[in-house]
Amino acid sequence: MKKNISIIGTSLLLSVIIPFFYDQGWSFLYWMDSVFLIGLFLLMIGGVLLLIEGQFFTAFIRSTKHFFKTISKKEQIIQEIEGKKEERTRGYRKSFPSAKIYWFVGLSFCLISLLFSTYIVYLGR
């Protein structure tokens, strides 16, 4: 729970600080832009974490190891002499933070900024 609050708090703090780096200074529109950009960034982080959790890259690692074993004559001779069969490599397993909070916060930020932007465009400034 503390991690969720810290991610939300850090994102909100960044969304308030980032508009000061624009040339024109701080305004509500620049703040909405930074909220949207932070939301997109959090969605990308959540997507990457989801790919890693789902072991998307494990197949590439296995096929690369298999490829280099098959093209290496020395490795083939050693396996023939020792009578070993091809061993299965286990997947890389590491615990990562849950991607759900990044998806939730990122999607919330994007939707909030989209709603405010739509409101400003269609109902005036």
C-alpha cells in the first residue's frame, strides 16, 4: 500500500514540477500536458514489467543459447563424448513490482488529462 501511495505521490509531484521547465512558465495547460506525459510513461513502464513477468524474452534467450551450442563444434564434441542430451534451460525468474499499479496510475493520469483537455477545447478556456 505504501508503494502505491509513493508512486501516485511521486507522479503528482513530478507533474507539478515539470511545467516549470517549459519556456513560458507554469500554467494549467502545461500541467495537463505533463500529467498526460507522465501517464504515458507509467503505461510504458507497466507494459515492460508485464512483458518481463510473462517471460516474453525467455524464448529468445533459449533459442540464442541453442543456436550457439549447435554452431560450436567444440561444444558438440564435448556433448557427444560425455553422452549428454541437450539440457533445458530454465526461464529467468526475478520478482518485480506488480505492473497493475503502473497501469492504473498511468491510465488514470491519461484519462484525467484527456477529459480536462476535451473540456477546455469544446467549452472554451
